[in-house]
Amino acid sequence: MLCTNALAALLTKDRRKRIGAASFDTFTSHPFFQKIDFEALERKEISPIFVPSSEKANFDATYDLEELLLEEAPLEARTRRLKPRAELRENATQEEKREDALHRMMEGMFEPFDYTTVKYDV
């Protein structure tokens, strides 16, 4: 139940009311995160739960390769563009229409978090 509550607090639509938005203390004081020693975590003294394999790729190499091949200046630093949502076909199934409506609703309800522009009340 604590995990569900923490996720709901992280996904609150109004970003001013999201856990951690006012201060980092609102995040660390949440009951779900209280057991974590954040100072030890910052000093990297806590072993990670998951370590990605160094033997294989942990990302979709095809997508990145396509981006490199399609860009005019592929090695230049740039912000990643979001691809516009494709329009539904006229003969779309009910399932496709429901999925499209759900995605559009989520895009409208949740604004992406940008740590470079957030202002904390100190």
C-alpha cells in the first residue's frame, strides 16, 4: 500500500503538489522512502538492486542508429524531439480508438518534469 501511495504522490497531475516538488524532504520523509539512507546512497555505499549486463546492449540500438543515419549533424548535441502522434486511420478498430484516446488523455494530464526549470521554495 505504501508503494502505491508513493507512486500516486509522484504522479500527481499538479506538479506543485507532487512529492518532492516543494523540497527534497517531502520525498525522503514519505513512509515508503524513510528506510533508505539517502546519505549512504549519495556516497554510493548502497549496492544497486539491478546492475545492467555489460555483455549485451541494454537499449534499442536500432532506434539510435536510425537517429544517427537520419540526422544531418548526428554527433552534434541537441535536445531529443518527440515524434508527433500519428493520426488514426478511418478504419481504426475500437481497440485502436480507445488506445489513442487514452494516450491523448495522458499527454494532456501529465506534463513532463524538467529538473532544469523547477523552482524549489527554500
